[in-house]
Amino acid sequence: MREKVEAVLAQIRPALQADGGDVELVDVNEGLVKLRLTGACAGCPVATMTLRHGIERVLKEQIPEVEEVVAV
């Protein structure tokens, strides 16, 4: 499943990088995806919204096994 998550993040990454940020995959374990937002995204006040309503939504749509996405 890690490879699937990496592939989806590769699709999302350009949008984050356009705003000066990025996302790093830390771990995948039984439906739980742990991500680290970096660059401008790390200190952004709407980072939680980006994670939940953006990244998590896309991951769940494309990979049904994903149950939750958390920032670490």
C-alpha cells in the first residue's frame, strides 16, 4: 500500500510545492497514513484543512484501504 500512497502523493505534490510546501510520507500501517507537511505547509494556519479536506480526501478516494491520515 505504501507504493499506492506514494503515487497519489506524487499527484498532489505539485500543488503543495506551488505554494512553497511539500508532503513527506512517514509511515503506512493498516489503513493509517502518517504524513509530515514541510516547507510553507509546516507552519501554515490552514495545514490541518489541507491535510483533512485535501490530501486525506484524495487518498481515500483513490485508495479505499486508507482509513485515516494524520500529521506527525
